[in-house]
Amino acid sequence: MRWSDFLVMAVFVAVCAAAQAQSPAYGLGRTPSAEEIRAWDIAIGPEGKELPPGKGTAKEGATIYAARCAACHGQTGTEGPFNRLVGGQGTLNTNRPVKTVGSYWPFATTIWDYINRAMPVDNPGSLAPDQVYALTAFLLYRNSIIQETDVMDAASLPKVRMPNRNGFVPDPRPDWKAPVGGRN
């Protein structure tokens, strides 16, 4: 095979591959409505601007935790069988770091967001905002971050200073830019 024949064959294969990569439109689905997008837009940022009304205390959260969370995370949040939620402070710089709500997570609002979206595992998103605030307060209390009587709500939760808040470093790559509002 001559070089020119090989080149023609290579170009032909490349053109065919490019044409095949453009898949046909099947006419399935539709553009979501603005109301549907709002319903799906439930992420809570570190500043907590998106937090809904509601409130809860650790004492209220203890009851919900016992009924909805203890089977997976243990009676005190340290036993499992699934992720440990309590303890681990001072272990991140060791050979056996224990990543928990109290030792690893940088923002209290992220705890609220995760519980709200993903828990309980058998019925995610089923908890009311007051229940999510109470569970968040319970976990913060069990990790010695807040007092048992502290009320967590949209105003107080973003002010909670997590122990590992400064444990994350900005991306040092020169091609990376911090998001607007700089969450670093």
C-alpha cells in the first residue's frame, strides 16, 4: 500500500467516525418548565442563601435520628454499619483518618444539603425542613460543634464554624479560576 493510499484511507475512517459521533435526534423528552427547574434546584451553597424556612435543635434531632438514621449509622453515630458520622477529630493527619461530619466536612450548610437531598437512604428527600435542621443540629452537637440547645435555622446554620473549614486548599493550577463569590 502506497503512502497516499494509506493517507486517503485514514482520512476516510476519520470522516466516517466523525459522522457516526453525531447521533440522530430521537424526539424523546422535552424542555423542562421553569417550575420544574426550580423544584430540582435544591442545592445549598456554603453561604446558605438557599436554605428554606424552618428550625431545629439537637434534642429534636435525637428523636428523628433514633427512628430514621440509627439503623445505618449506629445509635451514637460511631458504630455503622454505614458511614461513621461522629468523632474523628484530630485524625485527618494520621495514617488512619476518620472522615466524619465533625472531622472532615468544611461547611455546616453542606450537611443540611446532603441530608435534605439524600437521606434517609430508603426515601431520599422525604424529610421536612424542620427535621433536616434538627438532624443537622444533632450531628453538630454530637461532634461537639454546637450546644444541645442551639437552634439551627437559615440564619444560624451558615455561621457555624466547622473544625475542618480551613482544611481544604484552593486548586493551585494556573488554568483554574475560583467561582464567582470565591468559595475557597
